[in-house]
Amino acid sequence: MKLQYLIIIFLLIMTPIYIVFSKYIDVQIDNIKVQNMYDSRLNNATYDAVKGFQSNTINSYMYVPQTRVKFAKAAVNSFFTSLNLAFGFNGETSSLMNEYVPAVVLTMYDGYYIYAPFVNTLTNAEDIDDEYKDKSTLTDLKPYITYSCNYEKGSKNYIITYSLDNYIIVDEFDKNNGYAHTRHEGYLIGLDQYGGFNYNTSREITSFTFNGINFSNHTTEKLKEYLMDAEGNGRFYFYTIRNGTKYYYSEERLTNHPTNDSYIFYIDDSGNRQKQCINYNIQANKEKFESYYNEIKNNTLAFQYYRDAYLFSTWVKNNLNGLNAGGSSSSIINLENYDNYEFTAIDNIFGDIDSNIEDSDSKFNQHRRDVIRAVIQTNLSTAISGFSTYSNAEGNTEFIMPKISEEDWDLLENNVCMVTFLQGFPIGDRIYNNYSVVPNTKTKEYVDEDDIYVIKDDNTYAKINEKDYSLKNTLEYSPAVWKINFELRKIGEKMYAPMCYSDEPPTPYLESYSSMIGDNLDNITNSDIYKYIRTKSDDIKRAYYMALGRERKGMFRFTNYGD
């Protein structure tokens, strides 16, 4: 057969294949473009929600259970609004994309919320508004789920609730005593970092060293901030922190009060000043006032933090030593509660208590992250798979939990985050199924070890690992502060800085340029700030330890709300 005939036959065969294949490639390219566009819209909507959450918390002066729920719901609403607008839905179609979002997750300090549909159950439905009738389907935040795990050791059961740092809550149940319940909680810190203890006649700790830094009940600070009222008038006030709320001391004259008594006040969520107690001659009021006043004038929060951590860590060593995870010798019970999740085998979870249990690579932290993953994965998978019952998405989509990458699990195990899911939306010949994880780097939920910033002698604040700086040592408190305190606050329509270095006019600290752009910083291997700090000079160690202890001791906790 002549060559030209073979060429013709080849073209007749290959041309349709080429056309079909080319068309297929074009379709796949278009699908990828649409996929990327949807990914971008999902990420942007999630980011918008997190920014809103940050703004609400920064401008909130109090942090209470109602505040957390309110801001969480506002963040979810912001996400749905942004997502629907991104897809061009508003007016009567403003909630169309809700049918394709099986769950929204907000991870917090010691647990998380899932926003998803559920069947409500009430015992007194007739007394409740129509929206909340028994057996009705609601889409809302489900009850808060803690990062908890159940263990058995001898005659004791322990339910341990973990957090995003080295704080745990231990609920102890004695099987030999009718499951009598005792609660223990605190921070875990390696015991061999302590030494040089002194005690008073009541055997209470009065001083010690921590990594070579001296702490005593006379190690005091006088904290102060610049406050502005709704009329734009401001001044500096000394304060202390109790359970996440700052209490300020004022000597200003009280309106309609017969004497010029001083008083303690706090700022409510509306930005208004509320009197906590007044110093006048009624004994009960005077005693309450003096407890705040003495703490403000002689703040020992840092000393209390390290002292209490030592005592709690000692209790953990004496009682939880020998608890194992995973493998044949696991102490974990009720694995069915975690959908038979395979916990990493760890011999003696708290075995590092004598050394550096707070380090990121300790046995404790490995298991802590494992528990957080197990709890999130178990409940989230159930919520997403159950969404098929409630959704009106096209084609009777079966909603399933996508595989979350290790990088995103690392974010979830160590940060306050929002996780959103978008599934069932058609893209050409496929169905869209993806998720977005956005960490909240400005949160009052907890004091991250990396968020302690030093105050330099040039009146800027910087990351602790910035190179070649001198501390500002003329302050009445340690020259290091939780970074969220430097954020601008809002009173009415006005913005102001609470951390200022001069009175007239009030002049705010600015962030160091090197820290802002990430230049001239020491590398912290695996983001383990504890190991890094141990290598620094005593003045930097003292500033860091004082600030971390002070801020953590004063932070909000649900277990002591109302104290």
C-alpha cells in the first residue's frame, strides 16, 4: 500500500481521537479553573469570618461564656453571608449556598463548636418559643465538645481534658468510693527546671528559682494601660487581671457620692465603665476593695503561675505516672467513643514531667495533639455524613468528610481555627468537595507561647526572637507583654492604643520593623519557644517568663468563671 494511503488512514483514525481528547483536556482545564475559583471563594469567606471574630474579641473588654457563643455565631453568620455573596446569591437566594455547607467548625482553647443541623430535644417544649419545639430540626452551634479522653488506672478513672497548650483538667473518679469525683487542673511544667525553694512557717512556698530566674511572693509588677472614655478623654490606670477581665484602680471623684473615695472598675462589653467595688467605710466593701487594690499595687501573678504549676505538676507525677496511650498496654477506655481511632502508642504519657514536658516534642504534647485530632475527627465525620438527611443539594449528594492534610491538622492541633466545608456543588462532570482552614492569630482564648512580645528601649515592641535589641527596663512591670494588648481598641467611633509610653500626648508603642517584616529574626526550630528561651540571657528570660506567667494566670477559664 502506498505511503499516502497509510497517511490518509492514519489521519482518519487519529483526527476524531485528537478532537475528542482535545475537547476532554479543555473541559478538564475549565473544571480546574472553576475548582480554583471555588477554593478561593471558600477561603476568602472563611478568612472574612475569622477577621470578624478577631475584631469582636479584640474590642471586647470582658470574656464570658455568653461572649464566646455570641462571637462564634457571628463568625458563622459572617461566613455564610460572604460565601453567598461570592457566588452571587442575595435577596431571596441569599441562603442558597447553605445547602452545600455540611458543617462549620470553630476550634477553641479546650474544645470546639460544630455548626450543623440537628434534631432538638426538649422536655418542656410547650414552654418554649415555637422555634425550639421538641423534635424540631435546628441549624445552630451544637453543644461545646471538649478535647477529652478517658483513662483507667487501678481503682481510678481519669477524664483528662487537654488544651492548645500545657494546661489540662483532670476529673478523677474513685471506683472504690462510689465513683467519688475530684477535680484537679493546672499547667504542666518540667519539675527539674525548679530549685532553691523557701517556705514560710505554714509550709507555703515563698520563693524559688525557675531556669535560673528568682521568683518570690515579693516579685511584683504594677501594670498600667491608657483608657479613653466615650467623650474622648483618657488617662493611665493601674490594673490587675482576674479570669480574663481587667480591673482598674481610680482615684477620680465619684458622681453623687458624698466622699472622694477611690474605687475599682472594669469595662463591660459595651465599653462602659462599671464599678466593681468602692473604698468607703462599710467593712465588707472595704475588704473587697483592698483585695483588688493590693493586687493592683503589688501584682504577683507571675509568681503564682510558676508556683501553682509546680504544685500541680507534682500531683500529676504522683498520680498519673504510668498512663499509656495506644498499643496493647493502652490506658484509654471507651475507644468506641472515638470511632476506634488508632491512638499513637506512647509509653507513659506524662513521663517527661521531670524534664521538659511543655516542649513540643514531649510525649505529653504528642498525645495531646493525638487526642485533639481524634475528638475533632470523630464528631465532625458524624456531623458531615448526617448532613445528607437535611440538605436539598442537587442530585441527592452524599456528604462525606474529606481527607484533611497533615499541614492543616497541625494548624488545628495548635491554634484557634475556623474550618469550613463546601460539598455537592456541581463542576462540569464532577462534584466539588473541599474545605478551608484559617487560624485565628489574634485571640483571647489563650496565651500562645509565641505571642509574648518584648518592649525595646526605642519604644517599639518586638518578637522575642528578634536579634540584637535592648529591653526597656524603666517600666514598673516586666518589659514584655502579650501581643494582643498592643492592638488598637474602639470606643464609639474612635480608635485608641491602650499601650502607650508617654502621657502627654499619649504615644503608642509601634511594632518593630524587623518583627513586622520577619527580618533579622533568630530561627526557632520547630517553633519550640521554650527551648529557645532557655538559651537566652537572664534579662530576656526574666522578661519572657514574667509576661507568660502573668498573662496566663489572669486569663479567662470556664472552670473558674464567677470567681
